[in-house]
Amino acid sequence: MGVEQEAAVRAFIADLEGEQLDAAQIERAVNRMTPDAEWHVVAWHDPFVGHDAIRAEFLREAQLFRDLRIEILAIASTGNIVFNERIDSMMFRGKPLRAHIAGVFEVDADGKIAAWRDYSDTREVAP
């Protein structure tokens, strides 16, 4: 169950990895999302909604980090919901950062990300 939804999330995450997140990568990732997608960078914060807002946040964040590597430790799905446990590693503001993340993705019938919520321990990412 959920093989297609899990593949959509894996492809989306793969588009974000690399030395430096550039405009082409951001556009590929945004195009994997529905036009009205919601992205909760931190699950309990207000989401960025829609391609323009999400693109702008990706561009803002791209200036803060580089060398992003995402290791998916576990992935599971039920219906259109995909859960993943992962480790995001990067250079953040010039310092190495490794964060344990639990992500929740809603994938629509066309394989597009409709919602993305990440849960993490903020102590792990505090400056």
C-alpha cells in the first residue's frame, strides 16, 4: 500500500539534496507540489501556502545552508499519508548540523505533495 505515494515523497526529497540549493532545484521541488500545497517548516508553525510562498521560503533558506544530505531511515504510508523518519545533515550558517526529523506528507491522486509537516527536537537545531 502507498508505493506510489512513498515514491513521490522520495523523489521530492531527492530534489532538495545537494551542495547548494539552486533555483532549478527549487523549481523542480515546487512543481512536485500542488498549487495550494501547505508546508509547515516546523509542524506547529503557520504553513507557507502555495507555490509562490513555498518558493520564496526555499530561496530564503537556501542562503542559510549548503551540502544538504537526507537519509531516510524509515518510511511508511496509509492511504495518501506518508510518514518518514530521517536525518537531515548540512552545513548551516557555516557549522555542521545533523537533525533527526519525522515528516508527514499528504500526497494527492496525481502524486503531488499537498501538505508537508516536519517534527523535530528544536534543541537539536538551536544555534
